[in-house]
Amino acid sequence: MEVRKDIIVPLGYGKYIRSDKIVGLKPIEDDRGPGKRTYVYVEGIESPMIASRTETTILSNIVETPSEIMEATAAIELLKDILDDINQIGPMLKKSIKKEAKLDLEKISFKIEEILNSDSEIEE
């Protein structure tokens, strides 16, 4: 992969950085949530910036990669984000949603975890 030169990359919430100044991306594992998805390490800045976009989305802006790989990776990232959001919903609200909207978030969460686990087995 080759970094595109002189591309301005949006990090979300009005933050932008030049593509060739980004030296590292790391997904936020703990306290991940809205507005807090990725640590972006920037040349010349000691502490990482916090981006609201996923590392995959940022990476797709700064490098040239085959579109099929990016589409599959973007789908996986979307599933991870949905799973994160579902896991933040309390059990009482989940029951209410299931009763009122006939939407079983526990079942959806389980299916997403199955997909993500099967995808990680394929990568190994």
C-alpha cells in the first residue's frame, strides 16, 4: 500500500490531518463509543489524536487499496460498531425494544459475534 500525498483526511467532528503526516492508527478498545473510535498518531505530535472514524475508514482515505478488500473491511467495521452500540444498551431497554418493535437485539448481537468470529478464523 502506498500513502497518497497531500490528501486531507477527515478524522470526524471537524478534525482534519494531511495523509502523509499520519504515522499510525490504533483502534480504541476501552471506552470506545460515539466520537471515540481510533487513536491517530501524527508526525510531530506527542499524544495521539482521537478520531470518531474507524481506523479502516481513515486508512481507506490515506492509501490506495483494492476496493473489494475495503468494502469487506468496511462491512466488518460496521458490524463491530453496531455490536459496540448494542452492547451499550441496558437489559430493560433491550426487553422493551423486543416487545414494542419485535427487534431482538440479543439475537442480532449473537449473529454479529458469529460473523466476526468466523471472519477472524479465516484471517488466521
